[in-house]
Amino acid sequence: MKRMMIRQEQCTGCESCVLSCAFAHHDTFALDWSCIQIVRHEEQGEFTPRVCIQCEERFCVAVCPVDALSVDPEVGAIRIDIDACIGCRACETACPYGAIHFVDERSVPVICDLCGGQPACVATCQKPGAIRYGEAGETE
Amino acid sequence: MIENRSLEQRVLNIDLSRKSIEWQAISRDDERNYLGGRGIAAALLARSLSGPIDPLSPDAPLIFSMGTMTGTNTPMSGRSNVTFVSPATRLYCKANVGGHFGLYCKLHGADYIRITGRAEEPTYVWIGDDGIELRSAGEFWGKGVRGATAALEAIHGQDINVACIGPAGKNLVRIAAVMSSVYNAAARGGGGAVMGSKNLKAIALSRPKRGLTPHDVSLFRDVQAEMRAALYQDTMSDSYYTYGTAASVDLMNETDTLPSYNFQRGSIETIEELTSQYWNEKKLLKGRIGCASCIYSCHRFIRIEEGPYRGAYSAGPEYETVSALGSGPAVDSIGAVQRSNELCNDLGLDTISAGGVIQWAMECAERGVLPPEMYEGLDLSFGSAEAITVLPGMIARREGLGDVLADGVAEAARRIGGESWKWAVHTRGLEQSRVETRGTMGYALAFAVNPRGPDHLHTECIAEFGMTPEMKDLIEKITGSAELARPDTTEKRAEIVRWHEDIYAVSDALGLCAFISTAAYGASPERCARLFQAMTGIETTEETVMRAGRRIVTLERLINLVLGWKEDPSQYAPWRLMNETIDMSGNENLILDETTMKGMVQAYYDLHGWDRETGIPGSTVLEDLELGEFSSKESPC
């Protein structure tokens, strides 16, 4: 199954992915509401994208005390049951990739849904190619 | 719930003398007429001027302006401008800058930040989620850009964004830049000195919480996707990504078109280390840095790992820096050039002007005009790596020879005297950027009529070289003939320059990178019009958007007239370029003679409908462009 792949050293920190994700999901360019975030270290020219990579372990699903998280069988993304989520942030803490965050005052996590199989962020990262969506081991 | 900022454009007016902070709405008419960014900043500046002004006085405004598309995912829309009266030229100046400062300002709702007055103590502006404050910058007032940014991050957190000055701005060095996102320079014209004169160290912003939704989401999506596809397909896109702005340095050196030895020659003996091909091959390229929403990533990040300059690191060097601090002073070591670039960035110096004054000093020393006691112990010969790595600090701190150079090459020549003015490569006080305009007639005309001085970033008509199919197509569209895509003819240069002026004004107003409106053409006038309409809801066509560009260009001429600008054929190009020849491969004895220049300038004035002798736009032109508000400003004071 396809998954998100990150090549951190290729990231230029442009945040096209961040803005495009927020716009694709919410019709607005609100940085915090993007499922992909970038940790910036401008002085050293280093940027680290953080987004769900559909890991094998699914720590977030396992840790959720109310089973609000599950795996979409079609694309492998994490699905959120908004009604069930109690906003305890256990998933945020459990994710070793720092790929889950909460927006202030919001009780549900912001997690990549792979845009149903056509991630908006990937489409904007063609040139640096820091984020890709494909089979593991697949060549470009 | 997501909180969106309003689509209404607003100015954040900060008077540092009165310690006042006020918001002001931009009218819908101003948006329609001047589009945003550079255009509205010019209107704000024009309305505040009634005659010549001391650029370093408290009354002189310093205006940060974000593009109308900045803050969105429109490809390459992360640019902003800093507009002011230049302490170098005493004329209008706008300096364009990338990074993420514009994105942060825009999402905070600050489309423009106008600073006036002078703070009693060193100050910085903090724009946070809870409001805007003026805070003491005393503890990091003298620090470099890296140190000041780190100090602000220690106070406010790692995810802030900062625009600031370094020691050069603090010491009112007239070639000082305003730096943003650490390595991005609003470089030209001395904006850093204007900021320093206000006792303003920095503007820092928290990572914005609010969003921005275009007026017409569907149209917006369509146009930006179309633009993105066009940009990826462009012939130049791979080159920008792979090699950055210094892609053609070796070719330029080979063809003697790379300004060298203070514009006395077109090449240096050994160029290899100054080429981006070398940086890639030797793995000095550690990464690329993208301005907000950039999809080309031309900005390099280079670290030196061997030799005397081991450990030097910075974003860049860009082409301009490679030529200004490399071929210009005839230094062929990437280590030395990157150390010099790193110092200029940290001290907050414009690398083009810093390189300009250093190579001028080298020529003065070589010709025996500079008193040796002025540079005792410093190797000031052409090729001296020591000179380019020691002098930036001396200039920024105004020490010894550095103090002579700190006010730019024109003022330095006045102080040193003799014939040193002849090799001071500037017009009206601004050092020429790194283009050999003898033999490139479109560029020569563009530099002659550029309101801020001899420089490429108002009108880069690179298309006249016809290097790619897109360039030839554009020249054909403008002139009717692809055959005119050659730089050695004066034919139709006025038309080519005016088209580029208009689209540049549009892209600067929308916050788009120069590379997509000139070299890559993804931002066609038609796409710019649809983008602007999608964002603002103001009905716009290709014709009206280009007309707005022309309105901006004309308004900038009016501002200069108020500031005392007068037509002067001797200022069409630096003296050296109009009086000394240069040989390029295949072309010998190239020179910009006054008659040829005057012919091109008059054709350009005719095209604009400006007076062909005085360069003044008449009342008919002003009425036609709906600039009647400024008609009283058409006569020089």
C-alpha cells in the first residue's frame, strides 16, 4: 500500500505543503490547521517536515483510550471518529514522528488523511521532492 | 473554529516617537488602482511627501508591504517589499525580499507596516497573538542578524519570524540592508540605515494562528494549479533548482560578460570555484532554502569544509554576490566569497554595494589614489581574499577605511578625490548591480530609467537574450519579431523594457517572485489578473492589471520628481560604462555612448507619453492613468 515518505534533507522549508493542506481541507490558509507541519531551523538551513507516514505500528491507534482512531482500509490513513474523541492528546504523545498535533481549543487531533489517496501537499513538492507518496522502495 | 483574517487590506501605522500603534484600512479604489504590495506602498509614500526629505529623519517613512497573494500557496508568492527614500540616492527606493516574513505579516492581518518617528531607545516591534507591543531591544541592539534572531527566539520561541538590521543599520551605513528570515535581504538603497535611524532593531512575529480565504476559492484553485503546472514545465525550472541563480557564471566568464575587476574586464583568470556546478560536485551544497510557497528553491545553503575559511556557512551566495564579492574584486576562492557573504548577511550589508565599494577601493589602491596609511596592513590588491573578508566588518562598524566606504562609492569618491569618481561604478549614488550593460541594450535602458538606480530588479528583461523558447516567444509577442531576441540592438528596447516594467510592478504588487514573471513566464498578465480577481473579488483583466503596473511605474517617477530628480544624460549609466570600452568574445570596443542611450530613453519616454526632454509625465498621462490625485506633484520642487 502507498504511504507518505519524507526526505528531510530535501525540504526547503517553503511551506507550500502546509498552506496547500490547510486549503485543501478547510478552504483557508491557516498554518495550524494543516496536517503537515515543518520544524524550522533557518539559521542552519534545516527544515523537518512532520506528517503521518502510516507507520506499521500505529501507536496512535493503540494508545487511544476510546478507540476513536482507526485505519482506513482503502488508503491506510488514520481515520478519526470525532464524536468519540475526548481530546486527551494521548495520540499526540504516542506518535514517535511528531506527526499529530492539536490546535488550541480544539478537542480532536489534526492527522493526515492522505486526501483520499491524492495528497495535496505532495503535488506542491514536485521539485524538492521532500515529501512523496508511493510504495516503499519505489524509484522516482 | 478557524478564525480568518479579513480580506480588507490594512496598514499597521507605528509612530515610534509617539509610541502609537494604529490600524488604517486601505480603500477599495487603492486596491483596484495599485493592486497591493509595492504599488500601494508607493501610494502611501507619495501621499506623505511634499518635497525632498532627509531619508534618515524621523519623518521619513519606512514601509513594509506584503503582496496581495502572499500568505497563500500561490507558487512563489512569498515576496514582500521595503519602501523608503534612499539614504544612498535620496530618491525613491523599494527593496524586494523573500523568506517567510511576508507570510507571517499577511496572516497576522498586517498587509503593510508603516514606521515613522524615532524611538528614544533601541526598540523592536512584537506582533503576537495577543496584540502588538513596542519592546526594548537594548540587549541585542548591536548584535548581528543571527544573534538578534536567536535573542528574539529565546524570548518568544523558536517558531517566530524576524526582520531586523545588523550593526551596519545601527551605524547608519548607507549600504545597509533590512534582513528577514536570517538570510533574505531587502538589500538595495540603504533601508537598513533608515531602520537604524529610527532606533528600530527588529519586527518579530509569532507564528500566526489566523487563516486567509480568497474571495473566490474555486477560481483561485484553478489559476494557481494552472500556474503551478506551467512553472514546472518551464525550461528554466530545472536550472533554478539544480544550480540556483549562479547557474551561468562559467559561461559568462567564458564570454567575457561577467563584471570583473570593478567593471574593467569581463572575466577573471580562474572561475571554477565560483560556479554552482562546482558547489554541487564538491558537495558544498548542503541544502536549498525556499521562500514561502516557492517551488523552484533557487536559494542555496553552502558550507565550507576545508581551507582557511572552513566553517563559513550561509544561504547563498547568489549570482549577484558571486560577482560583487568574487569576480568584481577578482577573488576566485569560494571559501573567501562565502565568508564575505556570511559576514555581509550577518552584519546586514547589501552584498552588491559592499562588493562595489571594496573593488573600487582596490582600484584606488592600485592607481595610487588611496593614501596607504588608510589601509595599512591590509592587502588591498585585486584578488585579495583578506580584503573581502575584513572590510565588511570595518564598513559595518565604520572603522578606518570602512568609514569612508560606508556611505557608498559615490560619497567615498568625493572624500578620496582625484579621478577616483571615474571608477566609482554607480549612478545617482547606487552601485550598479552585476550586469555588464555595455552590449546588452535592453538592460542598459532598464538601468537608465530604473527609479532606484542602475539595477536589475525593477525590470529584468533577460528575455532579450532569447536563451529559451519561452524568451523568444515573449519577445515576439512584445515586438512582433522573435528575431529581436538579441541584446545587441537598440530596436524595440523601449517596448521590451516597458512591458517588463509593467509586469514587474504587477508581480511586486502581488508578492510574486521575479523569476516567474520574467525568466519563466508562469505568471502571465492574464494569470495575474485572474489571481488578483480570485483573491479580492475585484473584476480584473489582462489589460487592467498591466495598466495598474504602468500606473505604479508612473507614480514612482512622480515620487522621484518630488524628491528632486532631474533628467541628466550623464546619469544614464555609470561614467566608466559610458566612457571606457570593453571587449567581449565576438564583440569588441563595446560602450554605452550618450547619443545611443538618449535615443533609447527618448523612445521610452515617447512610449509612456512623458516629456521626451525632461522625463516628466504630463497631465494627459496622469488623467489617463487616473493619477490626478498626484498631479500637483508632477513638477520638480
